[in-house]
Amino acid sequence: MGLESWVSSANGHDTFPIQNLPYGVFKPAGHQQARCGIAIGDYIIDMHKLSSEGLFTGLAGEASKALTDETLNRFMALGNNAASAIRLALSQALRIGSQHKNALTRALVPMTDVAMQMPCHIGDYTDFYSSIHHATSVGKLFRPENPLLSNYKWIPIAYHGRASSIYLSGTQVTRPKGQVSVDSNQPPLLKPTERLDYEVELGVFIGENVSPFDSVTMTHAEQHAFGVCMLNDWSARDIQAWEYQPLGPFLSKNFMSSISPWIISSEALRPFRTAMQREAQDKPTMDYLFCEQNEQHGALDIQMECYLSTAQMRQNKQPAKKLSQTSFKHSFWTIAQMITHHTVNGCGLTPGDLLGSGTQSGASPDEAGSLLELTAGGKQQITISDTEKRTFLQDGDEIELRGFCQNESGLRIGLGSVINRIIPNHSPQQPKATDEHFSL
């Protein structure tokens, strides 16, 4: 039998058992000040309250003090050793028979009595393209004769996104607008997207910083990976199709990315490590991206699910439709390789920076991480309910991404979910400049 807690709701909890203990930020009901917290079962440990008990010393004590802030950034900056120290101390205090039960009980807050907040200040956001199955599937739609570009198996492809438009689960998605080319013989139109899509991604938070002009090696890269969350990198495919040449997406991606509120620590993910997946004919990895330990244990078996609920389904009290399920273990590039490549030229990373994995898809059609793939670029409708079909998302649709890990011993922890509902864009379609806009 595995570890059990005196917090009875944690025992058998499929998301937040004692083996998880993820980090987040919340506001208790009736309070304006945000608090750092750690999830256990159906409760949150208010670390501001717990710190006043003076239970922890040494590195765990230092971590406990950092967790009295309103964001996780100072705690993340301490690095994974500090995170491990406070995690072990809390695990011991939460176990059945702990002498600290009374002190922790005073710090417990029911999850139903809080409003979750952004876990940290996100200074920078980089989105990778790490799923070879997604890259191949999308490539076949646009370049059937050459779906996978020649650089893909050599280099972890990525681009820099907008940290200013990363939002928490629960935030409504205003349908974005941008330039769309409806007729190649006519000028483009400024209009709301008609091809709104989701992307199933994993978010990776940076903890310990990488100083400017330093480079991280593969053997040390994971020391800088604080933890993970679920990430939905929303996309407007018709806007993207018009604007992406020659520099890539812009307005089609920068309007919104959304994350789940809890950060699952790298240490909690250790039981779910697995070997990288490579084909026998794949080219050898370049030396700076190679590490034997990464080859054997660098991948993570994180199950990632996508659900769609339409306005009609909710009105009829129908359950959400499961669109797909895949695993992050299929990723061609590991977290360590992403961090190593990101810094090889001396690019610094700061605590709270977010890396997106890119859309995660598997080899089979039911493992597709976007509607772009599920509908063959919008050419094939998918059935959502007895009366509804979709190619892309409509107003009122709600997308939920869920993540969890489960190994052969039966241990299961969850990442929680990120859920967002789409609302119409009511802004003017063709704003026109007038002289008054330029008056001094």
C-alpha cells in the first residue's frame, strides 16, 4: 500500500493524493490578498498561515518563507532542491500519525472556498513544436509530398509568444479577429475568425534561473524545470494561413493561451518517466542535445485529454464529448532538450518563464491534439452529438484539457484541467481612422 494521509479526501484522490502536492496561488473567499498554496485532496494548505507555525527549518524553512509571497516566483527561484525539501517536509507532516496534524489542520482551506489565481508572474513565453506526429500530420495537409521539413529531427523548433496574453483556466475566449484572405483575387478582410481551434499542450515552468550568456548542458537542464501544467495554445487558422509567411504566426496566436492553475513539480513526475521514442532510422542526436540518462528516462508519460461541450449539450445536461487522448511520451524532444537548445546561444531564462511543448499528438487519429488534424484541415466534420457537428469551434463551445499520470503500480496523480468558453466578438469589423485620432 502506498502513502496515506490523515487528510482522508487525499487517499484515493485521482488528482491530488499525497504523492502529488502541487503548487498554486489562490484567494480565500472574502480576501483580496493572494496566497501560495499546496493541494492535498479536496483542500489547499495555506502556506502563509502554515509559515507562522514555524514548523520547518533549514532549506525547507527557507522555502516556507518564500511561499508567503503572493506569487510563486521567489519560491521557484530557489530551485528544485528547495522545492524537494518543503515537499518532503509536508509529505511527512501529512502522513497518518504525524505530530504536526493540528498545525496543518489550521492551515487547510476547502478548495470550494477559494478563487484560483495565476501561479506566478510569467516574464517570457516560448512555444515549441515538439510532437513529430503533429508536425507530420499538419505537414501532410499543406505539403503532402514533403510533410516533415528537413530540419525537424535535428533541432527543437520554437518561436517566442506573448506572455501578456496568457490567462488562467476559466477565462472566456473572445473570438479573435484579424486579416483573412477569403478570395485570392480580392483584398483581405478584417473579420472575426471562422476557424478557431484549440491545441493540446504541456506547459513547462522555469524555476532556477539561467543567467544571460550562460548555456545549460543536458546533464543540468532538468534542474531548471520547476514543474508542468496543462496549456491550451488557442489558434485562429484562417488568420494564420494568411499571415504566417514569411515569419510565422502573429495575431492568429497572440490573442490567448490558457493554463491550468496547479504546477506539478518535477519530483512528483519522477515515477512516470520513460525512455525517449525514436525510430531505428532516425538520425543521431547532435552531441549538445545528447545525454544517455535523457535517452533512457527523459520522456514523461503524461496522459492528455480534450473534451468539447457545446451550449446545446450543456442546456440538455449532456456530458462533454471526448475528442482525443494522447501522451506527452510521444514528444520527439524532451523537456531537457528544449531547455538546452533554448540556452545554447546564451539566452537567459528567469523564474516563472513558460515553455509550451507545442501541440501534442500521437500516431493514431484519435490522438490528434487539434481540430486542424481531426477534421483534415476543416474538410471533414466530426460528430459532437446527435444533432451537432463541427469543423472548428463555435461561440458557446467550451474546451477542457485534462492531464494525469498513472503507472503500472496504480499510482495516479493529476495535473488538473484548463477549461475555457468561447464568446462572440462584438467589436466593429472595419475600424476606420479619422482626423481626430491624430489630433494633438
